Amino acid sequence: MKIISSPAKLMNIENSTDLLRLTTPKFIREASFIHQHLKEKTPKYLSDLMEISKKLADENWERNQKWKSKPSAKESAPAMFAFTGEVYRGLDAKTLDKNAVDYLQKNFRMLSGLYGILKPSDKIMLYRLEMGRPFHFDQYKNIYEYWTEKVTDALKSELKKTEFILNLASAEYGKVIDRKNLEQKMIDVEFLEIREGKPKNIVVYTKHARGMMARFCAETNAKTLNDVKTFNREGYRIDEAASTGDKLIFTR
């Protein structure tokens, strides 16, 4: 099984770990290619592209000027620890033991607009480039056009025929995987809150639950779909009646 997740806008490169040996992202040359185009963009362009404030645009313009493909340890952090958004609060990697971290190193992959796909140990710098933004560069109309084949093939090369992909990524990031080109099944997961008798998708809870599920899989050494179905953190339970062969639905 391979678990895929979105990255996070919030990052902290002061986070690190002694449990992982730092590695270089698989597509660092491709990331450098995107970056050479991104670096040329003005703060105003970044503000319009990512719909962010002038202050955030200036901050990310500065990040783009400082970014490099071979950063020092002080300039970077392992991806699973660098991301600090809600998914990664649910994962809480810094409190995992070595066995759980080793499991995630083998099975957990983070999708990225800049880096394509990342292992937990891959060292990354501060950046912001969301997969779904209409960033035009070179002959590419958008980021999906650049990454879809590369990322899909990378995942395929890591998967055994009997394995599957557990999709804990958002729709924006999961879209980069070309499902038609996969030999293995990709299982989506939905987390719903029961409010006044009706199921509701509340984004912040969904994000946190995705991280908790990745942690659960690591702590229980999950390998099969049935293992995943036993997820029961913070009141969630599998809804077998609502789930299908391609989607697991958990409610609380």
C-alpha cells in the first residue's frame, strides 16, 4: 500500500528528526525547471495567481529568490516534518517512534506543486505553489500538465501489482494522478460529521482526519484495506453501507 497526501501551505524548516536520513527529492531537476520560471514572477503576479495578500506575496517572492536545488541543512527540513498544516497536525510526526517513521518512509508520499512527489525524508525549502493554480510556464498550460505523467509513473514504479493507493490527498492534488494509467486500485477516503442526523464534510476536520489516518496506518503497520477500515481515532468509524469498492466513508 502507498498512502498519498497533499502538502501544506504552512511550513517550518526548523522542524527536523534524527530518525530519518535526509534524501534529495526524486524530481529535483524538474523542480528546478519550474522554479526558474517561478523565480522570474513579480510579487503582484504571485498575489494574483495564488489569491494571497501583498504581504504573503512579498514573502513568497523572497522565498523564490532564495530557493535552491541543493539547500543546506539549515535552509531545509525533511518534508514530513517541514509541512505543518492541519493534515500534519493530525499526523504529528514528531511524536512517532522509529518503527512508525520507517513505515511512513516506505509507504507515505506527499504530492507537491513544486517537487511533484516527496518521501518523508526528502529535504525541501520553504515554498508555495499549489497544484491547482493556473500557472503557465514554458509550453505548459498548468502544473498538472507538467506533473501528471511523471508523478503517476513514479507511483506505479513503487507499487506491487497486489498493492493499492490510499488517497488521503485533496481533490486538487489527487487530480494529478492519472487513474486510467494505473494498474492498481486507488481508494478514496471521505470523513463526514453527522450534524442533525445528516452527514457533512467539514474541511478542517477532514484535513485533520487524513493526518490521523496516516498516523494510524503507521502505528498499526496497516497493509490491507481491511486494516485501514479498522481506523477508529477520535470517534470515527467506517460506514460500510455508504462505502464502495473505490471509496471508504468514515463518520462520527
